[in-house]
Amino acid sequence: MELECAVTAPPVTYRVREWPDLPALGGLRSLAWGGADDGSRWAAVLTRSLIWVTAHDGARLVGFVNVAWDGGAHAFLLDTTVRPDWQRRGVGTRLVQEAIRATRAHVEVEWLHVDFEAHLTAFYAACGFTGTSAGLLRL
């Protein structure tokens, strides 16, 4: 499934559950978050995911978000990533919106959770998430 929207620059194409180029996904993650990621772990991650959404400028991967699922009522928005040179152009917002839309199609899912750092509170609130108290245990 492909959707297009204009984002301050050339059109970006959004793809839901279309298998990505895994080395390109690793490269995107490395560029956005630092550290080394050759993409080799992503096949195992995506095979366990409910959905994922990628954003493309032509053939170039510029964004990604993943939704994991517990098999019941709860899904989890993870790994929201946009190339640094594409940030603040609406790509992250559209990725999250497409992930929400695709997750809603799974009628058994009642809740979509997201964890984020404090500086992203306004971003996720603008995407429709409300703050909650949650527990965390470092393993």
C-alpha cells in the first residue's frame, strides 16, 4: 500500500508493511541515532511486528516506525526514526499517523502505547497520545 503527501520538499511516499531494504534501514537508524546498525537484526524484528511504516524520497529511505503487538489488546509504537536532514518537515508525524491508521484496522487492538523522552512530549501529544503513569524496570 502506498500513500503520498507533500512535505515541504519533494513528495514522500509512505509504505505500510512493505518489506524494507534492511541495510538501508540499519543505515537510517545509525544516521539518526548514532552507533552501528548494519540492518541484520531487522528481519527478526519485523517478522514479529504487527505493522511498520516506511517513508521514501524516491528510492531513499527517509523514515521508519514500527508497531509491536502482544497478540491481544495492546500494541506498542517503537523506533520512530527520521533522517536528520528530513526532520521537522512532517515526516515523523505522518509516519505515526499512518501507523495509527494501520493499527486501527486490527480490531482486536484497543490500546496503542508509546514510550518517549520528555522532549518529545509535545510531538506525541500532537499525534493524539495522552500522558500516563507507567512502570519501568531496567533488566
